[in-house]
Amino acid sequence: MKKLQLGFMLMVMMILAACSMDAPGSSSDEESDDSGEANGDYTIGFSISTLNNPFFVTLNEGAEAKAKELGATLTVVDAQDNASKQASDVEDLIQQEVDLIMINPVDSEAVAAAVESANAANIPVVTVDRSAAGGEVVSHIASDNIAGGEMAAEHLISIVGEGAKVAELEGVPGSSAARERGEGFNNIAADKLDIVAKQTANFNRAEGLSVMENLLQANPDITGVFTHNDEMALGALQAIEASGKDIAVVGFDATEDAVKAVEEGRLAGTVAQKPGMIGEMAVEAAVQSLDGKEVEASIPVELELIK
């Protein structure tokens, strides 16, 4: 009888011990899945305005590095500075049913319809460097372009002096970057400089060269130039150096070539954005949003003047 009781007690103890162990798929495993970390299987579409510009190449590299770090898949499409192609690219990403779309607009006005299409498909959107004029976005990651334009104006005035005749080379018409950088520059320069010429060169180095050549012929007495990006600044600088004139040029972006030109004493200065950081922060915001975390509607990236 005692043997029977002992056997029964051992059986009960074994059952209790087995029940105390967590089986695969039990509540403790489920709790670990709710930790708020990225699941590692998000697919993020990225429509970038152009990959024929060092600034956006660096921005894209930052985005790709952060996506790899966070375990997300980044599908990049190059709009080639064409607003119509960008609209088509975004529609393709929608058809691919990506989890989120990051957009670096060619044209802030034109891209609004594409953002609205993503909204209709319940795909969240993050805008990068340039904003969208319509549609709903989770977050906008960019430098303060207005403040940067003001910074450039103050620096140019410190070189050429108040009342000097200057020219302004503008970026892609309709882009928020061109609009805001121009606004910032004119906030300061309108009352302190004589802006004798304004012309777009579409953020392009070759156009910056040709536009500057024409401006030098029409305005031979200008002493300063502000360009909305470094590619145009480097093109303008090439035209100025060929003319033999001494004209101060201030750019915007602090690309590798521009910083080198500043160090060589050829370029008067450039407002430093941090494109790699912009790309990283955009992907970080995208993943946080997909994880269900709260994301700021506007995330600024700091600027500095390289001179």
C-alpha cells in the first residue's frame, strides 16, 4: 500500500513539473513579439528625385544603410528629375503593396496626387528633404531650408558688403527646397543686396555653367552669387573662373566637391545639410511608424555653414 501511495505522489509531481514549463508558442513567446522592435520584414518603397546628384546619392546611401541595420527591405526608384515618372513610380510601388512609401519629390505640387493615391491605398507616406503640397504624410524629414537661405545671405553680405550687385541661381521650379531656400535668402538679401538677376538652373551643374555664362554677359558688374544647391554653384564657379572675374559664390548642401572647393579657396561657402543623416532618419521614422510608435510630424535636421 505504501508503494502504491509513493508511486501516485511521484506521478503527480511529474505532471506539475511538466505544466510549469513553457511550451513553444506559449504566452511568454508572444510577449517577446510585442516588444516594439521591428519585425524585420517591412518593405519600404523609396521614390527619390534623382540619383544623378551627389547629394541624393549620399541621402540614398544613408537610407539603405539604416534599412539594412533595422532589417527592412528598401526598394529604390529613381524619378530622374521627372515629375511624371515619379507619379508612375509611386503607382508601381502601390501596386507592389509595399508597407510604406518614402518620397523625395521632384515637384512638391505635382507629387500631391501620388501621395493621395498612396493614402487611398492605405499605404503611409514619409516625405524626405522636400515636402508635398497635398495628401497626408506620417512625417517630413528635412533641413530648415529657410534658415539655410538666411544663413547663406548673411555670409554673402559679409563678403561683398551691403548694396552689392548679386545674382541668384534657383533650383527646380515648384520644389519646396527651391522655394524655401529662395525665401530665406531674400528675407535677408532683399533689403541689403541688389539682386540684379534670378534664373533657374534646375539644381544641375551643366545648367549652372550655361546660365552663369549668360548672366555674366548681361550683368558684368555682379560681385556675388547665391545658388540653391552646390551642383549649380560648381557650374557657376566654372563659368566665373573661365571669365577671370573675382565673384564670391555661396552654395547649399555641402557636397564633397563643394567642400573641397571651399577648402581650396575657390568657393566662398556652402550651407551644410547632412544628406546621409536625412536618409537614415527617414527610414528610422518609417520603421517606427510601422511599429505603431508615435512619430513627429516634422523632424528637422541641423545645418551649419562651411566657409
